[in-house]
Amino acid sequence: MATECTAYRDGKGSLHPTPERATLADLADVLGRVGEEGGMTSGVAKLIFEKREEIERVFAEHDAILASSTPTQDETGEVVPIKGAG
């Protein structure tokens, strides 16, 4: 008999039993190979997922600093905008 099941598709189209596993697969894909033969990738992805709130806070603080920064001078004395700002 056929039964209904819920699955979650990652960015590559693979099915996962939970949203977390699909997200972890997407994070691992974004990270690419970490360590020899990529063995650390899934662990790093899981750590990023678990620390998401703290990571987002750090990036928000970084973006705020860039947004409030003024242009700087390069080695020639030319005023140049900060990379990533604006």
C-alpha cells in the first residue's frame, strides 16, 4: 500500500527527512571541501547551523561597521571606499 511521507529537498534536489538535514546539505555544498577528502565539511556545516544566531550577529555587526565607516587612503594617498561598503 502506498503511504504519504514528508521530505525536504536541498538545493541540489536531494531529499532529506528533516529541514535541518536539507539545510546542512546546502551549507556543506556552499562550504565545498573542508579538510582532506572533504571529511570535515558536514561537521563544519553542523557547527554553523548550531551557531547561526551568533554568526548572524557577528555579520550584522560587521555590516554596521562597514556602513558607518568613512573612505580611507591607499598607499598612494588616494581616497578609496572600503571594500564591501555601500
